Amino acid sequence: MTAFVRDTTSELIYHHSRRVFWFGALQGRNQDISYDPELLYVGAMFHDVGLNTEYHGSGRRFEVDGADAARRFLQQYGVPEDSIRRVWTAIALHTTPGVAEFMEPEVALVNAGVKYDVVGIGYDDISTQVRAEIVRLHPRPDFKKQIMRAFTEGVRSKPETTYGNIKADILEHFVPAYERDDFVANIRNSPWPE
């Protein structure tokens, strides 16, 4: 699986995914959370596969594309459906604030690893030495700029999939013609007369 992700994603996404696993696992250890490390690893490794160019025309959220890719991969190896569901959910919800953290440990920890690596939530929960070792193994050259570029390219062709999630912020900042959908306007403009 590691080779599959490394061969099908960019160096940026590969190293980010590995860091997500390590940071999620460390957050689990620090919080004394019992989890299946293999399921956490699969969730972390596939969480951004949906950003790949092959999915740009899918019309679906990149998280769902990645979750479906992980499902197909795990089904090839006869992994039990409950385990596949956990991985699918971890990937599908990894960018949904305020939900994943209350679900199964693997779901919560993929989300925690993503939040740690991308926006630094819980940054001081992991020691400087451990953090430095992980980054030495899986470097972050120009990561902030590069990850925002990867997010932009991954959802630019399907802006409708960003409604109600954090990727709308990416398009609003980096795609000049993008117009954010507005829930209040949708309610007001619905066909209901009242």
C-alpha cells in the first residue's frame, strides 16, 4: 500500500500522508486512545488520494474519491467491511471540523493528524525532538504554499463540491472567478413560498 500511494501521488502528498499517520498515532498515544494502527495508516495514506488528477472530473468531493479508492484497495485484500467502513469514514470526514473527533478512534486520529500537519492544532502536544525526527524522515519544503496549491488544483474543476466545507476557503483565495455558495441565499431563494 505504501508503494501504491507513493507511486500514485506527489512527493508532497506522500510525505504529508506519512506525517499525518505519525502525528495522528502520537496524538492517540498522548490521549491514551486505543486504535488499530493498520486502519489508521491506511486512512492517513489515502486521505488525499482524491486530489490526484484522475479524480478532477469526478464531480464528487475529493474526500469521497479518496475514500472510495481506499475501499477498492482494501476490498482486494479481503479486509472486513467494518474495517473498510472505518477507513472510508476517516477519509471522507478528514476535512469536516467538529465531527470526526467524536467518532471511532481511527476516524478521530486521521483528522487529528491532518489538523496537526496542516494547521498546527495541538502543535505543542508532540515534543520538538519527535516532531523534528518525523519531519527529517518526511520533509515539509515550502509545505504551506505547496499544500494550498495541491488543494486548489484538486478542487478547482469541481467547485460545487466545496459547498459547506473548508475547501471553499481555498478556492475563494486562489481562484479569482470562484463564487462561494451561500446557504442563507439558498434558503431565501428556494421554491418554497413560505
